[in-house]
Amino acid sequence: MNGKTIHRRAFLRGAGSVLALPWLESVARGAERVSVPRRRMVAICNDLGVIPDFFFPTGVGRGYELSPYLRELKEFRDEFTVFSGLSHPECVGGHQTDKCFLTGARHPRKPGFKNTISVDQYAATQLGSATRFPYLALRVGPGGGSLSYSGDGVRMPAEERPSQVYRSLFVQGTPEEVRRQVVRLKDGQSLMDSFRDRIKSIQREAGYRDRERLDQFFTAFRELEQRLHENEAWEERPKPKVDVSMPRDERSPEALVARTRLMYDLARMAIETDSTRLITIFVTQQFNPKVDLPGVELPHHALTHQQGMKESREQLATVERAGLSEVGRLLGGLKETQEEGETLLDRTMLLYGSNMGHAGTHDNSNLPVLLAGGGFRHGQHVAFNRDDNVPLANLYLSMLQRLGVETDTFSSSSGALTGLEFV
């Protein structure tokens, strides 16, 4: 960029970092011409799990008995399916497996671990999108965690501040701000031109393997240029109007429920306005704050390791029950909104689960998972072997197929999940 010589390996590393952004805010070519129902996916991961005995129901099939936690969702019984006996094969490592919840990558604690693509990013890359935001990666809680990972296994940033999410979705910039953003996008296209020139100069001297790899980068650059061009068009289109003012960020570490509700509300609004169709929400409490709920006196993370003590178990149940109640509130909001004769819940798959089967023992098997909405035949407990689990990626494959992705495999899947059917 400044006339200095760039070593080949350094250049390849730099180009690889550019490719870590696989899907910019764009509009897929021709997507608006496809006359099919809009399908959405919301994936939520609570990184501290739930008390298994309070989550998993007794009985299987449609005659199962609601567990204490699932009673928080009893009005939606016929609109969700609860699963047992699902996990990611060879994905062990306690809390470190949160990064693999939507990817299924194996052995996250091994030296040199490299993640794989998450199910939301796979869908965005394969399908494209007719929305302003091909995906939203959100986080409830501090830190740098995210559920979304690119095709190169690079973490996609997740937004923690509800005010910033609202601003991105609904606040239209002034004409001058729009102009400056368009200039920045044009500058980005110019940067792609510069990289293209450097790739061409290196291709003449590269070996066979390097040329093959450079061809892949060059193709990716052309796609990035196109997406920047499409993004430029979005900047000049008005954002949707909503009858809700910008939320105030809840900064108290103890306000888990309030912060969760704010982010769930924004996710619902993003779907209602068709601003995006793919959302991930990472609910993380590893920084161990106490949750501001009546009767809860100890930090959340500490409570998960004291489940054998009656008082701690009761406090933890209060926290976890509140979390499921907020999921129910989100389901209710989606069900109340109609779109072309269907509810948004009919068209939105909502996945709720955790990377922890038992947070107290750091166990990563038999994960608590439920799926609501999305046009599946729900109202059942689909139970698999709790000692010899079925790959959770089988469920992800079914979800991808419901979204319209033409694929027969994802991550560690062995096939679409049995027992789950479309309506």
C-alpha cells in the first residue's frame, strides 16, 4: 500500500484476515425476485446451562410431562420441541465450548485449535439475503464472546449495547453522514482494487499451490467488491420506522433479566421489520455477577457449582426460571405478529440451549436444547440416548434445510435429525 515490498507469507496472512469477514451487510442478487415464504432463525445460547432435572421432561413423544422449567413455556407447548441426548462429538472443554455451540468444532482446548463456520454464517453465505443485515450477532453480558464464526473459524464481533443495535437497525443518518458512509464504502472498494493488483503481481511467481490459494482469495475479493457496492445502495435507502424509542443501555452487572429482555425485544423488532433473518444471541455470565432477583444472594456462576446444596439450588432455579420466562416472552411477541397469513413464530425457528450439559461438573454432553416455531410439527419430547448422544449438528442440518439451504451435511452431522418433521 505504501510502496514497500511485501513478503509472500505476510501477504497471504493479510489476505486471510480480510477473508475473515465473509458476509458484509448486503443484498443478495435476485433474492427479491424469489417468491417464497420468509424463513428466519434465532439461536440463543446460555453459557451456564440449566439444572438438568428441572429442564428435561419425564416421558417421551407427545404425552410427556412438562418439567418445572418448561412450565414457563406451557402456553407454547404445541409450538416447541424439547430434545435430550444431543451434543457435539468430541467437543469437550467445559466453558470453553461456548465458541463451538453453533459450529460443532472438536477439541476446543487443544493447542492450535481452529474453529469452523457457525450455522448462521453458513446459512448467510449459502443463501445470501434480501435484508439490510444478512445476520446479527448479539451478546447479553460483557466480554468478547460470540456465537458466530466465519468460514475461516474467525469470531464475528457480537454487539452488547442495545442502544447501538437500535441505532444500526432504525436510526437514519443525516444526508451528510450517509454521504460520508458511501465515501467510506467506495474507499473499501478501492482497497480491494489495490489487493487485486498485488495478487496479480504475485501470481506470476507463485508455485502451483500458492496460485490455487491466490485464485480463491481473488474470487473472494471480487465477491467483497460486489457486496460493498450493494451495501452502498442500502445506505441511501431509508431504514424502517418503529414506535419504540432508543433503549437505554442497562450497565448494572446484576441486571441479567433486564439486559436479556432488551436484547430479545430488539431481536424481535429486527425480525418484524425484516431487517435481518439470522440472529444469534449469546447470554454469558462467566464474569460471575449476582443476578438482581428476589432471594438470590450468591453469584450466578458460583451457584452452578453448588447445585447439591438446597439453598443454592433454589437460588439457581430462580435465575434459570427467569431466563426461560424471557424466552417465553419472545415467543409470545413473535406469535402475536402476522405476516402473509402466518405468524412470525410460524416462520421463525427459535433455538434455545447451552453448551453445558451440567455446568457444575463442566460436562458437555446431553445438552439442554429446545426448538420452537419455524413450521415444524412440535409438541413433543424427542429423546435420544443420553449416554451415547446424537450429534447436535443433525438438528442444525434440519434447520438449514428448513431455511432453504441445499445441503446434506453440516459440521459433525450424520444426517437430518430423526423425529422432527415439517408441518
